[in-house]
Amino acid sequence: MIEFQSVIKRYGRHLALSGIDLKIEPARTTVLIGPSGCGKSTLLRLAIGLIQPTEGHVLFDGAPLTTANELAVRRRVGYVVQDGGLFPHLSARQNACLMAWHLGWDRDRAEKRVRELADLTAYPSEMLSKFPAELSGGQKQRVSLIRALMLGPEVLLLDEPLGALDPMVRAQLQHDLKAIFANLKQTVLLVTHDMAEAGYFGDQIVLLRSGKVVQAGTLESFRERPSEPFVTEFLNAQRSLVEL
């Protein structure tokens, strides 16, 4: 669904990505992981056309992603950020329906869709009238997910969506998200800093360092066939892996 071909991204003198070649396969979950500043979120922003590569190409469904088609591509992609990114002056329902209303959906169609997604994401429909300040962290993330799924996207991008949640809420959302991905046969590109979470979600895990791909594969392959000592060092630094 998404392919990065020899992608380089510079911000002035800073090299954020250095020659990335990576394919995001359809109906699978690819997880990007690595130290802070390694380029994970930059890849996500490139995938949706929020930024452009300095060199190389980003392809979406086989076609180059350009400024001419980026808006059309964004309507085929759902995007969830770490803090939910909800508009504080809008209710949960209004946040979820905003893009659908912008595209001319009538109220009945939008309401039917948002209630379907509330059921899918285990968000109480009676709380659709609540505002973000009245919601817990987990509830905000469920609303953000409803909004991302509202238009029936082909690809779902998630930028550390569970990082700010307490462990019990996070575990429940992990379980629910994995079931949703499987139910929808969703193509997912997810960023996390937690290797245990990457192992739980990922059909493919991509470990980055300093803007380069160090290794891609399953958690088992990282353990059994590390491409370099950094892979083992990164795994050993992840205390949450004790539970796996």
C-alpha cells in the first residue's frame, strides 16, 4: 500500500532520514520502533503527504504521492496521534463527524456511521455528546480512532497512540485495537517506543536508528538473528519484554 524508495529527508543541515527503502504491505500491521529522533514520525508524515522527501519517492497504492494528489490520498488514510488531537470545543460526535460533514454527508448517514464505530471501538454511545475535557485518556483515544475510521480508510497511521496511557488502560486498548485491525483487515503503520507493544501488534517490525533501517522482521527474528549488536542492545533495554 505504501512504499518508500530511497527516501532522504533533510531539515536544513539535519539528516532525518537516510536512504529509506521500505514496503508497507496491505492488510498487515507494520510497526516502526527505535530511539527518539530516529525518524519514526517523519516516515508517518511522509506517508500521508504532510511533508515531502528531500530525495527519493513515496508511493501510495503504486502511484507517486505528490502535492497534486495528497488531498485525495489523505481521504483514504486514517491518522491517530499520541494525545488524540481532538478539538476541545467540539463534542466527541462533532470531532468524529467533522470530515464527513465537510464532504457533504447528511446527518443521518454520519450518525449511523459514528454509532457503528462507537460499538466497534467499545466507546459508549451515550458519551458521544461529551467534550474532550470530560473524557479520560482512553476515551479520547477511542474517539480519535472513531474519527480516523469514519471515512472507511484503506490505511491507518498511528503515532504512539497509547504512549500516554496508564498500563491497565493501555493493555485494554491494545487488545481492542488488535481485534479492530483483524476485523477490518486494515493496513496499519504504527509508531511506538515499546518493543513489547511492537511484538504484540506487528506482522513486521522495523527498527530504526539515525534515520536508517537497522533490521526489519518479527520479534523472534530480532532475538534469534540480530543484524548487528545494536539490535540486541535495544532489546535488552526494553524491560517490558520480560513479559513476552
